[in-house]
Amino acid sequence: MTSRHTFSDRHRRTRSDHAQETAADYVEAIDDIQAAEGRCRVIDLARRFDVSHVTVTKAIARLKREGLVTSEPYRPLELTEAGRQLAAKARRTHTIVYEFLRAIGVSEQVAAIDTEGIEHHVSRQTLDCFLELTQRLRGDQSA
Amino acid sequence: MTSRHTFSDRHRRTRSDHAQETAADYVEAIDDIQAAEGRCRVIDLARRFDVSHVTVTKAIARLKREGLVTSEPYRPLELTEAGRQLAAKARRTHTIVYEFLRAIGVSEQVAAIDTEGIEHHVSRQTLDCFLELTQRLRGDQSA
DNA sequence: GAAAAATTGTAGCCCCTGCTACAATTCGCC
DNA sequence: GGCGAATTGTAGCAGGGGCTACAATTTTTC
Ligand SMILES: [Mn+2]
Ligand SMILES: [Mn+2]
Ligand SMILES: [Mn+2]
Ligand SMILES: [Mn+2]
């Protein structure tokens, strides 16, 4: 199948997707929580992801290294401009995937769960197809 | 959104999906390679996934612990019955996702890549929706 | 304003997945 | 039969992501 690509391309890409997954989910969550509560603390993320605050602290250390987050000791987290941009992009993707799953008949609960994983593995092209089909199915609704 | 579930449910599920991801991809690959070459060696998997043979050896050690694979030192890999069943299930899911992406207009190359990640995050319900829509779109082809 | 509670940080542990370097074994070929 | 190549195994390293236990700091409460 598909003669001019290797299996390794596919798996390399999946591994690379996973490496960026935490970053995307974290900055999106930080942005969310800031919007809802005015600020985002480590404990807020720990509760959202159901992990210990230590796990969050270590993840945040990495996001700082990558220039997505800033913070001073014992203070709430802030997003850098790059962090805000990634959050916006992550949210757009998340919404498109979720709305698509809903449009093709997946329940709210299941769509929410599946979206959280799928969103990190959809290329631009696939996302466009999702968007287009969501529109089409909505127009079709009456049928 | 979706009032009676927590964010943590979604992320817990995604983490659990990832834990099973390696197992599914490996047994599927072993089954593939056995079918094509008569046997599957460590080096075959290393080439397919584009990782070192050491990485494969360690992953295989885990699959042995989990009862999916057996092998003797310096000998080719064998699947247990459980391994074969998981491989079959993984292949079914893989095919459904791939055919679905193709049906909604994604190119062969991109569909092959995206499928490799998405397949691990589609619940049964979503898979059913994929299948149904694939059928519908194929009938619709003329439109 | 001090004690208690909540939050954050740090030390140290685990497993998974990646690697290089090197040793052991098997395979292929003369 | 043996030698070189291919394959597999092992030692030791790194980073990501999970944890508990405990210390430090901030926030809340009285
Ligand atoms: Mn996610
Ligand atoms: Mn994934
Ligand atoms: Mn896969
Ligand atoms: Mn697959």
C-alpha cells in the first residue's frame, strides 16, 4: 500500500506528535484556566489532568525551557507570546476535531474523550477535510 | 461543555491509550512481517520503526512480560495467541481509520501517516461512525 | 499577627522509550 | 571448517512523565 513512503516515516511522525502533545495540552489548559479564573496555578493543572502537582511542575519546567511559559517561584503561571499562539492553535484544532466527531454522530462524552487524543495526530489536510465535511453534514441535516 | 464529565477523564484515557500504543503497533508489525517474510526478527522491527535494535529489544521484553510475544535468545519472534488476537484487532482498526480518511478526501500519503496516530485514540463508537460514513460516502460517489 | 491550611518546590524513586558502544551469537559464504 | 558479516544481547546513558515524602512558602483564618 502507498508505494513511495516507508513505514518508518509514519512512526517517526507519530513519535514526534507525542513529543508536542504535552506542550499543546498544557498551554491550552493554562489559557482556559486563566480565562475562567484570572490566573492559573500549578494545582489547577494538577486537578485538570488528574496528576500530582510534581508532575505538573516538571512539565512546566520543560515548557519554560521551550519558551512557552514563564513564572516566578510560588507564583501563578504565565504564557509567553509563543505560548498564547500555541494555545490558540491547539484550541482551534481541538474544536474542529470535536465538532467533526459530533457531526458524524459521536456522542458528546465519547467525542470529548476521543478528541483529546486524536487532535494531536491530524495533519493540516485532514483537518481541512474534517471542516468541510462538518459543513456538508450540517447542511444535510434535513435529509 | 459536556457537563457531567471531568477534564481528567479525558486525559487519563489518552495516557492509557498511549501505554497500549506500542504493544498494538509491534504485534501488528510482527504479524505483517511474518506474513511477508515467514519470520520476524528484531532487526526487521528496528527498520520498520526506524529505531535502534536496542529499543526494539527492550519493547519486546515488555511484550513478553505482557504475554503477547515469545522468543528464545538469538531467535526470531513469535506471537502468542493473545498477540495474534491483538494484531488482528489492531489491523481491523487501522484499516477502518485509513479507509475512512481516504473516503473523506485525505490523500494516500497523509492518510497513512495520520492513521498511525489516530488509530490508538478512536473508541468503539467512533469507529462505528467512521465505518458507516465510509459506506455512505462511497455510495454517494456519483454526486 | 500567629497558627493552620493550601500551594509550591525538591529529593529520590519507578517505568518507557530512545541512544551509543561493545560483547556474544548465528548466518552466509568461500 | 572457518572467517566475516549480520544479528542479537547487555551495559550504561538521557529525557519524558508518573509517584510519595517532606520541606519551604504563601494564603487564609481566627
Ligand atoms: Mn489532547
Ligand atoms: Mn497519541
Ligand atoms: Mn499506530
Ligand atoms: Mn497501525
